[in-house]
Amino acid sequence: MRIMIYLDSAIIKDVETAIKYGWVKGITTNPTILAKSNLSPEETLRKLANLSPGELYYQLTATEAETMIAEAQKAYELIGEKTVLKIPATTIGFQVTASLSPKIPCAVTAIYSSAQAAIAKEAGAKYAIAYVNRATRLLGDGLALVNNMAKVLEGSDTEILAASLKSPEEAAAALKAGAHHLTIPLDILTAMTTHELSEKTVIEFNEKGQGIEVK
């Protein structure tokens, strides 16, 4: 399975920067992230849909099943085929996931137990989202949560997306624990590309070596 790395942001400048890297596969948002945009949620989603090389995640904010489904349809109209609906891991959320997943890819978000991951699978979710750092703060070990989810979801079509990652080390640890994909803010995304020893090695090569001349 190919690992996909997403940018967790709705700031247009962040998105434009990340897309230039060439290996960011899509964009994830949530209500808090959308609130940081200086554009309306609708306009932000339209722009993000045009910029994103792949999937664009939108989290439903309604709390009743009928209004959640209506909000989902509106989001799909704005985003189109790139849409992934983030649906909270609640009793109603799982009901809505089961209703929408045959038509629009769904990601059950804010999962804090392997039991919830099992229900996400049965409801047809494409992704199960674990908030790794937040789970560590609230439960004691977010990586153990990811590992337990991976055991429950093994052999299924539901993949784990690790979110709430606060360092490159935590991101790598989430993958080792069983996450299939990562969503990361721009600063951590950029930090993942660097290491002080890599920088030192490049300097040594350039000081002592030679290459072709570029005019």
C-alpha cells in the first residue's frame, strides 16, 4: 500500500508551498482549520479543490443525521470528485457514514478506541482517523491506539490516517505503529525533509567534491 502524506491546512499560501514539494497528495481540513482562512468556508473549499493534487477532506459540522447528509451534499457540490467527508465518531456519525459511504468517500474522525475503528469499517469508511498526539495527552499513548486500530482493521479496506502529529519523530512512529497515511501541518511537513546530519554531509560533499558545471 502506498503511503499518502496530506497537508493539514486551509491557508492558501501554505497549500501553494506544499504542493510545490511534489509529494504532498492532498489536503485535510476541519472546522478550526477552515476558521483560520480569511475567506469564507465555501470560497476556501473551492480554491483548495482547484489546488489540491488529490483528495480534499471536509468535516461535517451539523449534528443531526438529515442536516449532516444535506451538508455532505453541499460539500460534494463545492469540491467534486476529490471530496472525502470527515464524519465524527459518534452514534449518529456512524449512521451517516453508513448512509453516505456508498456514494462519497468517508473518513471517520476523532476515533479514540479500536472498537470505534471496527464500527467505522462496518459503516464503510475509507479512512479511520486517529489524533495521535491528542490521544497521548488524553489516553496516555496515541501510538498504542494506532497499533490497536491496525490490528482491528487488518485485511479490511479501511485505512488509518494519523493526524495530530507534532514532530517528524511522532509522524514516523505513527507509520511504524500501523498508520497507512499521515496528515501534517506545513511546519512539521517541512521539518520532515531535513536533518542536521544530512545538511552537514551535503556541505562536506560540496567542499571536497566536484560536479558538472552549470552555466
